[in-house]
Amino acid sequence: MEKYKLLRVNLSEGVVKEELISPELMHKYVGGKGLGAYYLYKELRAKTDPLGPDNKLMFIAGPLTGIMPSCTRYAVVTKSPLTGAYADSFSGGNFSYELRKAGYLGIIIEGKSPNLVVLKVEGHNVMLEDVSSTLKGKSTTETSEYYPGFSVATIGPGGENLVKFACVLNNVTGSGRPGAIGRCGIGAVMGSKNLKAIAIKSNGKIDIPEKTKELQKKHFRRLADNKDLREFFSGGMFTPNIDMCNEAHIVPTRNFTAGSFEQVKNINEAALRPNVIQKSSCHLCPIGCGNIVRANEGPFAGAEATVSYEPMVLLGANCGQGDLSTVLESIRLANEYGIDVMSLGDVIAFAMECSEKGLINYKIPFGDSKKQVELVKMITTREGIGDLLAEGVRAASAKLMKRTGDFAVHVKGLEVAGYDPRGSRGMALAYATADRGACHQRAYPTGAEVFGKTLDPFTTVGKAALVKRLQDYNAAAWSLITCDCAPYSAEWLTEALTSLGWDADEKWFMALGERAYNVTRLFNVREGLSRKDDTLPKRFTEPLEDTGWMVPLEDFEKMLDEYYELRDWSRKTGIPKLEKIRELGIEELAPQKKMARRRGKRFSPESYES
């Protein structure tokens, strides 16, 4: 196995050093999600302020980065200022490829710089560059253009202003697909550390064994020759889902009050495809899901943005917005300012419903193009009502305290993704049990329930097992790291690792995912989360206006009980049982073990469960 190393950067002291990752740790956690979760748990004290200097920010690639097609992604792991819980988010582009060429599997950021800085990695030189007078307040594009020839991961004004759902953008300019570390407010953590960007330019290379090169060619051809795959992404990333979800009545519409949007033809795949002006791919990927679309008419004619399913429906249908130019301008501004387009869509939809119910003084009805774009700017600058909304739906609702909790749509503080679970019962369980909040990428049972039609979407049968299996698989895949656009099996991924000298098979792969998911659960348990947080917003227990569908609480609780049973977690608390912790070899991470030691008591299964 190759020797992997990290770059550790202490911003408070201005110290940069390298460290090796032990082979045992690599085999147990690999990279990306798994390794990031381990380091975060081990190195972060409980109840650490997410926006304080003691929080850590970890940029971590995987052993297949730059080697296998469609594996050029990276994870950023931290404690979320939006949820107060574990957070990871993933992005494509070329950033991770440059990171691996520079000789690092990852970067761990600690402390807080006294001045606004950029971490600059150029060849073998690593330095912190003061940019207080040059890049403060600059957009993601302006910051990226300041470092021509570099791969840049940067925040915008949203991160500097500590918008709780600020994100990190990479490949905004230059070659490669632009991407975002979008969810959980990771850009705010970066801003809190006075770190404007990481810029990498490497002349190194990744050594690839000959047998691995053969696999590389094999999978590149497999993906390149897949006409259905290329056709599916010809209008944008997963944009065919817009029509499919609308027909299935699970498209979030007007703050999740309906499941289908009457103006969907204005923002769907058919509307997008003729307006694609540029396509892009991540390094070593033939799929080309990065499509830039330009609006040719409307109040924001000329607006251009890279499109995908979630922002199109959350800034479109969920805001009652049927004008393509408004949706594209909202996405464009969000990317320039560095704020998460998914949370943004839900936050604006929440504000629109508050406005129509007379609960806030700012007037913004559903479908108002001018006010929607105006609000994107106000949230970024924290101007007026934007200051409240910049805290996210949960915090904004708590401060308003005017019956808004009934329609504040989030799980654990993270705004909900673009699939209404009232027409996909398994998705309800997936949202509730996702480690970072209402996420569709931990598990996506909608694929089987609605599109694959292999399970009845309105029953509880088989949903717990499906969600657990998908969560474990994805946790393993996000540790290697592959992309959810590319159809890789556990067999193909472990074959690639084996060719690099790893001891890996499908059983090991699934155990890797289960281990990573239990580590993130233990982190959340230590932060005070329990079964009470594995729940749904009230809106999902109420009927949709167009279909009358809802998620009955008794059905949800039944799925959750079954899920905990399959996971070997306590039904009462949701805490992983000691037997499961031992099985996965993560006893050192059990929080009760540390508590028992501090109290001078002998650790036992009984003390753990209590």
C-alpha cells in the first residue's frame, strides 16, 4: 500500500507541517468521509463552537483520486454551524487531483488566522498569503481569477459574513467542472478561520501501477460508451428528474405544500437543453455533467449558471418560480457569493410563506422574481430580513416564534433536499436518519420506490433495510471517493483498490461504510443528539394540497424502530450498542468509555447503555 500523508495547518500560529497516516488507519477508514469522521471525532472536544477557533476543517481526497474515472472528488469534514452536528460535503472538479499530485491525501486546518489569508500550495512550497487588502469581500470568481493556473477552493462574501449555509466553491474559473462544497455551512467555518481560499498548483504526478492503468482504461471506456448515461446528463446534472419527480408528485412546490408545479415546463430538462452553452467534466471523467445554461429571455435575460436538479426545483418550484432567468440568476449569485443553493431555495420559500401569512414585515409573495433575487443579496450581506434568514430555517423560525414551526422544513437544522417524502415513504426515513440532516445523498430510496418501482412507495415494508444498506454503501463510496453520477459497484471499486496493493473485498467495503456511519453517529451522540432528533418536520405529516398524501407518524415510528434494530442501536435513544461498536472495532470512540474513565469507574456494557 502507498504511504499517504496529510498537511496540517495551524492558522493561529502560522505553522504548516506534514504527517503520515498509518497503514492501519488507512485500511480502517480509507479517506474522504471515513477518515474525516475519525479525525473529527478524535481531535474535536464535545460542544466545540463550530465558528470558534477550536473547530477543525478537513479537506480529504481518497486513494482512487486521479486514478479511476469519475473518482476525482473530495470531502470537507467539520462540525456544522447550521446544525451543531457532524458535517461533510463533497465536490468534484480538479481540486482533489491537484491535492493528490502535490503528495497529500488531505489537509487539516486548525485555529484562526489573525488576518484574511490564502493557503497557497505551489509545487513543494506551502505558504500562508495575507490577502486582507486584495481579496476581502471578493466573489468566488474574483478570488479564483487572482490565482491563474491554480485549482482554487474558495469562499465568497457569504462565508466571510458567516451565513450559516455558506459554501465553498472550486473550479469556478479555468478548466474542469465547477463544484461546490455546498451543504451544512462549511463556508462559514472557513470564514470564521479567516481562510479565504486554498490554491494548489502541482507539478507532481500520481504513480499508477500497470495493472491499475488497465482497469482505468476499462472503466473509462465503460463510462464513455454509455450513451444513456451521456444523454441523461445532456441538459444538466440529474435534470431529467425534474419531469419524473413532477409526474410522481414529489417535487417541492411552494414550501412543500404541493408535490407538482404547474409551470414545470419553464424550468425542466426540455427548457434547459436548448440553452446549454458550455459543458465541462471533472478530471478523468467522460460523463460531462457540468452544463452551463444561459437564459435568453425574462427579467434576467443573459443570466448563466451551472445547473442541476436540486437548485432548479428548490429555487424554482419551491419558490413558486416559473421564470427560468430568475432561477438561473439566483443560482449565479449564490455561486458568486458562496452560499448553498439548496438551503437558499428552502430559506426563500420559508420567507415567502411567512410573508403571505403576514408573519414578517418583508413582502415577498411566491413567484416574485425581483424580490427573490433581491433576497439572495440581502441574505449574503445580512441586510434587513436577510440577517435573520442567514441563520437558516430552524434558527429563523425559532426567533420568529409565530406558528412558523409548522412550516419550517428541516431535519436537525439542515434544510430538506428536493424530494418530498410524502410520495416516497423510504425517503422520510432517509431524511430523518441522515447524519448531517435532511440529505438525499446518505440514502436515496426514491430511486427504488418511485423510479425503479421495485418497492411500494406508500408502505413501510423493506424501507429500513433499504435505507441502511444505501447509507452503508454510500458511506464507503464517499470514503474512496467515487461520484454518484458514475455507476460503480462495490466489486469494481474494491478491484481497483486491490490493484493498488490493498486487501479489499465487498465484505470489507460494506463494513467500511457501516463503520463510518457509526462513527458519525457517535459524534452526534456526543453532541447531544438522540432519537428525538431523528424526526420529520411537521409539514410532512400533513396532507399535500394536490394529492392528499402524508407520512403517518405511526408508519414513520415503525420504520425507525426497525431501522434501529437493524443497526443495533438502542430503540430508546438511538445510541449504537456496545456489541456493534466492538464488532466494528471502534471501542476507543465510545463516549461513555471516556466518561467512565474520567469518573474512575470500570467501563462495562451496563455503564455504556445507561
